[in-house]
Amino acid sequence: MRPLFDRLRSRTAAMVHDLLMVPLAWFLAYWLRFNLGTIPPDFLQGALAALPWVILIQGSVYWVLGLYRGVWRFASLPDLVRITNAALAGTALVLVALFVINRSYLIPRSVPVLFFGLQVVLLSGPRLFYRWFKDHRLNLRSGQRVLIVGANRAGENLARDILRDPAHAYFPAGFVDDKPRRQGGAVHGVPILGGSADIPRLVAARDIDLVLLAVPTAGAREMQALVGLCEQAGKPFRTVPQLGNLMTGQVSISQLRPVSIEDLLGRDPITLDWEGIRAGLAGRAILVTGAGGSIGSELVRQIAGAGPARLILVDHGEFNLYQIELELREGHPGLDFSRYLLDVTDTAAVTSLFQAQLPHIVFHAAAYKHVPMLEDQLRAAVRNNVIGTSVVAEAACAWGCERFVLISTDKAVNPANVMGATKRAAEALCQTLDRQRGTRGVGTRFITVRFGNVLGSAGSVVPLFRRQIERGGPVTVTHPEIERFFMTIPEACQLIMQAAVIGDGGEVFVLDMGEPVKIRYLAEQMIRLSGREPGREVPIQYVGLRPGEKLFEELFYASEDLIPTSHPKIRVARGVHAVLADRLGVGGDWLAELRRACEDRPPAQLRDLLRRLIPDWRDESDAAASVAPRLEAAVAPAAVHSVEGAP
């Protein structure tokens, strides 16, 4: 009841105001007509006689044309348009009515024109003044003084939301923008004080409490530069979501959030051929192994939106499979999907699954990936990463699967660890099977997609650093010079799907990972983003390279040629087939021997067999020892204050 009363009271007050403005505009029009002098008695009498008709007609037009649908607090250009239309229509009707009544006797021809213009001014002026007063009364109150970076649409939306905020939590003290033509201007009365390079100076000069980064289209390099300037200023800073995450394109105070490490390491949004992806995946039965893992679960989410006829989830982890199942039931209630709790090395279970489901496309993401752990778990790594791949690949061939997509890794290039060697063997297996398509009479096309680290994956360095920072340190890094490629999980999965639909078979697709990132920089930025100082408040400790760890990763062999594809972020590595790939054929001695070695041979023999299979696999233990003196020299002179690979 109370909201209805308030609304009626507001509309009544607005109507009374407008009806009072009608006679004021009517008589002002006569006064202006007679040069601000005395209105002749006859004309004054005629104006008074016509006034009731003028008020009645104008008031009716105001109501019909919706002048009271808007709220004065938010008066804007559409309200001005409505006022103009109402004043014009009303004036025209007044002229017609007065002509019918008295042939417009004693109404000078200039009066209707003046009356129209005065209505627009008298009706819109108070509305706009009221909004201006409400928006700018921040000047009369306290609140956190904020500097907004970006006098663009996002910055304008943010400033407007701050000005309207009834909590008065912030006061917009100014903008900065790097476009010279904007500098010196104002947005909603808030001045544009300079460029982003002026942030440290303006923060000090204007007593700024908080910096707001309103640049949703900024790439990683721009965000890194802005964060560096904010850190120089020594004040907290917040950002708005990236453009792709803004559901409505509008920015508000509620969307402000701390800058994340993904903002600093992320790349420009990728453009995909979604029409081609949907055409390649829609209406097909798609199987994803490792469906509960970081990559597998995101693949499931992305594929679910492409309209598959059926989605088959396979994972060996009960809880992970349950989680993605629950997510699909909630997010895609109409999706036809099934889930299988099985080990990809179980030939009978995999065969039974393929026989029952007859998938058209397989995304093979199931793999053991933790490098140090697999160094002394050789049997498990070979069984899961090589034998498991062969079991699923053979079933795909046997049951007429159209495409088999192997999710590989940069660690398969010049492998220095067990994980890389086993993934290299899996790549070789898939290349061999694809080359045997014609001779074996099967049509399954084998495609390999190779990429580096993904941000936020299970067991990755980012969640480890977060836990260490929350405990106050130390943040442990393996070596000052270690660096890695990084990509977000959604981006990697989208590019995997793109590669899957453009591949003809036999390709090793290499995703464009951008520039490698030093883990030292990653750790330092994560500490700073937590509001603390690296080395002083959160110590950083170098602990030496782990077993099987390299200082840097490679996405392709030096002898491989990178051939462009139809997508700028995807290239094909050609020129070097996987070493000894021909010996990995189904029924071949090497693969059968590898199976037997996993079952009953000592680990040393299994390791020797894998080394003979992948002769470019080199043991990194000697390399790790060789960098130890350099590691000591790097960290001895001063307190540790920068970070690279996590232990």
C-alpha cells in the first residue's frame, strides 16, 4: 500500500507542476510577443479567456503521451523527447480549438511558437535540474574518493551508478583516459584529469582512496601496466568484469571485484567459428574421457551448449564424475547424457561402452598429468597415458567412430619426464592409427591437440600459491628463471573443439599460447594482488627444480614446420612424425611388449623399454643438478622476493 501511495503522490506532484507551468508559459509567450512590456488590455483579456481551454488540452495531452511514466530522479533524453512531442501536439490542438471557438481572435501568430518553446523549457528544466542535484549532491557528503580509469561506456556507466548510489559509499573525484581528445572534458560533471600514466600523481594530489579500472576490453599487457601504476600509487584497486563476462554490457558498482591473476595472464578474447563447431558437433553422440577433470569437465560444458544428440561422460574418479553430472542436470535439464565410472585401461568395460553407445566423436582427456608424482609412478603413467589411449583408440576404430581427438601437452615435445614421454607415445600411437586408416579399412580420423598449462587446473601452481599466500608464506618457487605457457581452461577447450571440426586426420594441432610467463612474475603478482608485498610481508623461497622439470617448455620440435590453419590461434605441426611411430601400430611388437611390461616387468625394464620407444626422452636429473650452483647464486645475495615454478 505504501509504495502505491508514494507512486501516486509522485505523479500528482509532477502533474500539478506541469499544469502550473502551462499558464506561466502562456502568459510569458504574450509578454515576449510585446517585447517584455505591458500586454494591451484586449490581448490580455483574450489570453485569460483562452486559458481554461489551454490548460485542459495541454494537461490531457501530457497524460496521454506519458509524461508521468518517467521518474524525475532519472530524467534523460527520452523524457525530453516526450516533453517536446507533448508540447508540440498540445500547441497544435490548442490552435485548432481556439480557431473553432473564436477564430483565434486576439491571438498573435508568434504566441503559439513562443508557447511551444516555453513549455519545453519550463517542463524539462526542473526535471533535469532535479536529476543534476540528486546526482551531484555527492559533493556535499563524505565517501571514498575514487579515480575511474577509462572515460568510456563502462566508465560512464560506473560513474552514473556511483552518483545514484543511495548508500553514498563512493565519491567520483575524476577520470583518467589515454585518449587525448577526451582529456580536459567531463563525464556527468566528473572531470577527466589526464592519462593512465598520471595515476600515481593524481592519487596523491586528489587524496584518492580507491582506483576503479573500468576497462573491460583491456588485454593482459594493458592490465599489467595499469596494475603496475596502481601499485606505484599504493592504493587499493578494483576492476569490472571482462567484456565477455558482462551479461548486459552494463557496468555497476555491484560488479566491481579485485583484479585476479587471470586478468593479468589472460589474453584477448578469441573468435571462434561457432557455426562450424555446432555443425560438427550437433546431433552427434560425443564421448569425453576424463570428464570430471579440469579440461574434461569444461569440454563437457562447452559441448553441452553445442546441441549434441547424446553426451557420454567417462571418468575413473567417482566424486568428479558426480559433480559434472550434477552440473549437467541443473544447467542442461533436457540434455541426453549418460555417465560411466570406469578405467580407460579396462578393455572389456571400454568395449562394452562403445558397443552400447556407438559414439561419433571421442575427446580423450583422461590422463595422469602431475609431473613430479609420475616420476616414481612409471607403471601407472604408462598404463593410463599410453595403454589407456590405445584401448580407447582401438574401440573407436572397431565401432566406427568418426573422430578421435587426443588432448596432449607441450611436455610431449623433447620430453624430460615420464609424463611427457608417455604423452609423446600417445601422440605417436594416434598418428600411426591415422596413417593405417586405408590399410585397415577403418574411417576413424585421429587428431592431436597440443597446448601448455591452463590456469586454475587441479594441481596447478595458481591454487598452490593462493594457499601459501593465505598462510602468510613462504611461497615456494623452483627456480628464478623457470617459465611456462598459460591459457585459460575455457579458451583451451574452445580451441580444442575448433581443431576437432577442422581436422582431416593425422594432424598435430598446436594452440597459440602467446608469450611464456615467468613463474617469478606470477607469484609476485599474486602476492601483490592479495594486498601484501613480496619478500617483505610474504617471503618467497626457491627450492630447486623438481624431478622431471624443465626450465622452459616447448610447443613443437625445432624441425617441425608450423602450418597456419583457418583459425589464427591454431597451427599444424608438420615435418616430424612421432619417433618410431610405425612400431606402435595395433598388433605391433612394441605396443604388445609395453602392455606385458606394465603387467609383470620390473620398473627398470619398463623405463628402458619406454626410453627405446621414445629415444628423445632425456632424464632431467643431471640438468637439475647443473643448475643448482646457479640457483644458489641467484638467491644468496639478497632476501628472496620473486617466484617461478611451484614445488
